[in-house]
Amino acid sequence: MSGFVHLHAHSHYSLLDGAATVKALVDAAVKNKMSALALTDHGNMFGAIDFYQTCMAAGVKPIVGYEAYVAPASRREKSARENESTSYHLTLLVRNMDGYRNLIKLASEAYLTGFYYKPRIDDELLRRHSGGLIALSGCMKSQLSAAIMRNDLDAAEAVARKYAEIFGEENFYLELQDHGIPEQRRIFDGTVEIAKRTGLGLVATNDLHYINRSDCEAQDALICINTGKLLSDEKRMKMTTDQLYFKSVEEMAKVAGEHKEALSNTVEIAKRCNLEMEFNTLHFPVFEPPQGKSVEEYFEELCWKGLKERVLDYDDVYRKRLRFEIDSLNTIGLAAYMLIVWDFIRYARENDIPVGPGRGSACGSLAAFCLHIVDTDPIKYNILFERFADVNRREMPDIDTDFCIHGREQVIEYVRQKYGYDNVAQIITFGTMAARGAVRDVGRVLDI
């Protein structure tokens, strides 16, 4: 492993703030011969899976992380205290699957119970979900840095000892950063003093937001797009440095200076972070068939019953196709999945909630047609089943179903009640800047 690893990096999932794609970050790690890399986006884990898989494909060890917004007191307190920030930054890194689960919990609670300007956690949450995590003290906006900037080293020491107690002394490090900002040098020196007082380890990081130094102008425009300001506005929010790029080992050695252990500690941390994700096992909610029947038996029973209902005069073409689909779906282990979808669509229809006819590859499944999941007969229109599911691919199929907006939430609540609130989630999508939108938005911040 190289003599330094970046442990504080933001991607484009730090929305309208990070100006580096996940792939660009990983490519930069490969170019700089760094065998590990961390991703610590602001207040979210949106890029975690993308990052993990991209790193693994490139032969780079992925360190999943998160730059948390920590409330100064309780995350449930939704008002600003006088002369105090609404949140402080703290860098969290995953060591193992226990840590990954804890970080997911923290990131979720930050939005659900702590949101105030930003998704925030607090010390109470950290105490409950510190297992499997390594914490770094954070950037200039950390609680430690704020105390040093007030010239209150005793308060800074108290902050350091608090987090050392929460995470364990071996799992809490003091971040050293130097991006050429005058105030940051005071924080740097103060952090070194806190390390002497507490015996806690130092770790050199760069608050990485883009790949090349010249990208700072593009990132500046991105911030303007985010805040609705013009580049010409002198009072707007902006970075006061062009040093937030992917620095080489040699450049980071200059940042650390005489504190060479701050470099080697990044490597030691990387060695301790060993998250292993498994993407090939399907985890379905449990569908309970009627007593005395297996999931597969009940699935087959409903399919043949549905065929009689939907095709009054079916022939061997239908029989052979349905037999093939039932066997294929049972082989892949998708009988429960089909029944779960059948069940909530049945619920919607029985409660007079309009349901769409179905879209996409599911229209190629006769079994889906027989279960009234879709209204398209694939035999009639000669649509391939293999577009939907294939025993050779063994990939999860995708069933696109539309519900009327006035009953949609009722269907979702039914699924929550039946399968448990912890097993039901709504997914997110990301909008990206296509060429036309990018030109328009950049033109606006340039006042063109």
C-alpha cells in the first residue's frame, strides 16, 4: 500500500458541491498508485454502492464513509443558538459490515429526525451507533476546529476526549489539513497541541472536492448554481482556496510536514477498513401462503387459475409457455416476489384504487398476465419472457406498476403493515445536468 491514502473525499453525490465523479476519483487513485480510497460525501451515502463497485473493478480498496453534520446539542433541537453553528462536521469511515449498518442508520436518522438546514446527527446517536466505525475530527467546520479558532484549547481537548470515549481511542484520529487558508494554520497547530495533550493519533487529509487544481473554477460555478448567486457577487458563499484537489503522495507529505505519522496513519486506517459487500444474494420479504401450501405451490395454483380467467380458450402454446415460466421463476427463486406484487395489486383493485396495465419487460411474462399484474397477453403479441427473467442471467426482474395518485399512499401503507416498516422503502433517482441545462446554468452564474 502506498505511503498515503485519501480519507476525506467528496464526489458529485455531494450535490452541487463536489465536482468529481466517482469514476474520476477512482481513476485518480489508480493514476497516483494509491491502493485504497475513501468516499465521504456531505450528509449522505448516495454514492456508496457506486463507489464500492467502481473501486473493486479498478483494484482499489474502497473505504465507505460519510462527512456527518453533527448538531451542537440535540438533533431534535430545530433552532439556532446564539454564536453557535447549527451543525459541525465529523468524518466517519466504515471498518466492517457492522459499521456500514451503523452508518446507514446514522445517515437515515439525520434526515428523519435531525434535519435542520442539513441532515444532522448528534452525540446521542453516535453513542448508539459507533460500532465498526473510525472517526476523524473533521475539517475547518468541525467542533474541534471551532474551539481552536476561539483560542479555547481546553474546549477543543474536551471535544477530542469526548469522541475518543464514544468511538474508542484507537478509532478516533485528529485531522490535519492545510489548503493555504490563513486560519487553517492556526487550526493545524492547535490540533497538533491537542494530539500532544491527549495522545490521540494525527491523520493528514485533503478536503477533496475536485480532481485537478484547475477544476476549482468549475467547482466555484457549481456552488453558484447551488446557491443561486452570480460569480461576480463578492459576498456570495465560495471556497477561498484552489487546494481542494486530488493531491499526490508527495504533495500530502508537504502538508503533513514533520508529522510523518499523519501520513502513515492513513495507511494504517485503510488496512483496518475491510468492508465486504455481497450483491448476489436476494433478500425477499417473507410471503405467507395459505396454511398447508408452499410458496411455489400457491404461486402455481394462482397462475393456472388466472390462465382460465384471462384466456377462455387456451391451447398447448399457452400451457407450455406457462409451465416453462412457472418452472423458470421457481428455479430462480422468484415465486415469492411474484406473489408479493400480485398481493398488493389485488389489494388495490379490491379497494377501488385504479391500477395501470403494467409496463416494460413484465409484459413479456404470461405468469404476470395470469396473476393480473399486467394486462398484456405476451402470446398474442409475441413478446419474449426472457426479457423479464432468465435462468441463465438470474437477475432481479423489474415490474413497473402505476397506481392512481389518490390511492397510491394507501397501497404503500398496506405493504408496510404487511411486511414491516423496516422492509419497505421508496427509492431515489438523480437528475444530472445534460449539456443544454449545464450551458444554461453556467451562463446564468456568469451573467451571460
